[in-house]
Amino acid sequence: MTVTEPVSALLLIAGGAFFLAGTLGLLRFPDVYTRLHALTKADNLGLGLIVLGLAIQSGSWVVTGKLLLIWFLVLLAAAGGCYLVARTALRRGVEPWRR
């Protein structure tokens, strides 16, 4: 077993933990804005960690480049989707949660 396998496994597990944290934020937070924040931030970081873990295992620069491109495109899509959902909620009069 090389040293890259445990590092890769640790990155994959950490990425899964961030996905789980984002899902819990989606279920637990009180309004659409905080839910969006939790989901996009945690999922983007979780996907980044998973991409890094897979890139370590790939052993190919071409595969690593494709994984990074996929991550970049998902980051753009998540930011755009989050913005559109938040803007639509604001235009429909959904007030941010206040304590």
C-alpha cells in the first residue's frame, strides 16, 4: 500500500462528510437563504475534496484535468442556481429569518 491510498481515502471520507453536513443544513435551517448557503458551500467543498481524492488515485494528468474541469463547472452551476433561487425567493417576498 502506497502513501497515496490513505490520503485519497481520507479526502474521499472528508468530502462525504461535507456532503452530509450540507444535507443536514438543508433539513435543519429555518429559511431558504440559510439553506441555500449551507447546501452550496458544503457541497462545493465536499465535491472539491472528492475530486482531489480521485485525482490522487487517477495517476493521469488528463483524468485529473477532466475532474478539475467538472468541479469548476459544478461550482459555476451551483453559484448561478443559488443566485437564481435566492433572487426568486426575494422577489416573491420571502423574508430572511430573524431571531
